[in-house]
Amino acid sequence: MSGPLRIGLVGCGKAKLEHAAPAGKLYTGSLFRGALEVATARCGPNVMVLSAKHGLVPLEVCLEPYELSLLRLSREERRQWGELVINELEWRFIGVEEAELLVFAGAPYVDALRPHIREGWTLTEPLAGLQIGERLAWLARERAALATRESNQVLEVPR
């Protein structure tokens, strides 16, 4: 394998469907949708949702709508949440010595995860330091660049 395994983690969002749905479809906000698209393009099938209520959630797992923000949890509850998420990641990717976690989520999620990252794994925040509008703009540029790359690959004729 060349380089670390890339794992995309997309923070949940407040905007949700009004009924149960797979985690990849439950959250309807522009920030979530854009982050999910970019994470999937960069990480392939290794993308999951970071849910304040449910922890680490595969995209196909069905969830009921809920109202909970990580900010409403105590410092200790956020620490426990981060530890549980990292433990589940290690279980899901057992034997992976090197991984890059691409986290498309706010600082409370990243801060909860960072202390528990195992040796050989790194955490990258593509949206770090950006306000909501800047995040949306960055995601739009990234999606446009990805679409351009995909259309160029389609146009290339194998020899």
C-alpha cells in the first residue's frame, strides 16, 4: 500500500430529514452535503459520520432524527465520546498501522478526537480555522476541482 489509509469523518449537522434515514442521507445541510461529497472523493468507501448522539456511524446505518450538539455535552462526556469514536475506528480498521483521518467537522469534534489518536495515525482538518461561509466556499471550490478532474479523466482515451 502506498501511504496511509485515508478515512473521512464528516460531522453531523443540525438540518435533518423529519424521518429515519441512512446517516449519509439524514443530514441535509449544505455544509454536511458538501463535506460528504469531498470526503467520499478523497477517501472512497472509508467515510463515516461523526454523530454527537451516536458516535461513529457508517453512511448506510439508519438513524432517527435527533437534536444533540457535542457542545451540549460536558467536558468529560466529550472526552468519552472521542475515546469511543477512536476505539471504534481502530476496531473497524484493525491491523491498519498508518491512517490519515480527514475530519470535516467543527473544533469540538476534533478536540474530542485528538487526544486519543493512536501512534501511526494522523488527524487532518481541511476546514480548520474557516468560518461557515468560508467552509462552504472552500467545499464548493474543492467539488468544482474534483468535477474537473473527473471530466478530464473521462475525456482521456486509453491507447
